[in-house]
Amino acid sequence: MTISGGKMTVPLFDVKAKLSEYVTLAENGDVIEITKHGKTAAVIISQKEYQRLSENLRPSFIEAVNKWHQKTGGLTQEEYDDFMNSISRNKEVYTPKGDLF
């Protein structure tokens, strides 16, 4: 077991034998890193810390697009066509002509 500033590194076999003790430590604010074959495999943290970390997650791009789509109904056909045309124009503008080297 390694202890450093409220963070412990503990091998899996030790956690198996004393899980309730490590859960209590986590509830009191300690972070328990569980190692398996010498490498960190999992972490035990308090519910309060888990909640804090979960609330600060940004939605994925797909989640944000889906939320926008539900809120607005998405693009009209005209907006979609304008968007696709602008992509085509940008490809022509930014596509290199000839060899680069």
C-alpha cells in the first residue's frame, strides 16, 4: 500500500480482503487507486466526489446535436441545401491544386 496526500494505492488482493474499510476511507474523502499486476485498474471515490465529477461533464458532440435537434426540429431542406453547397464551395477553395511536394 502506498499513501500520498489523501490518495492510496492498494493492490486488488488487499481490497478484496478489506473492501468495507476502503469504502469508509473513500466516504471520508480519501481516493483509493486499485492496482492489478502493478498498474492502476480502478479507483474508489466517495459518492459526493463522483457527483461533483459527473456534474462537470460536458455533453458529447452527438448529445449536443440531438438536444439541438429536439429543441429546434433541425434544419429545413433549404438550410440543409445551403449548408451542403457551402461545404462543396469550401472544398473547391481549400483543395490544393497539383502536387504539394
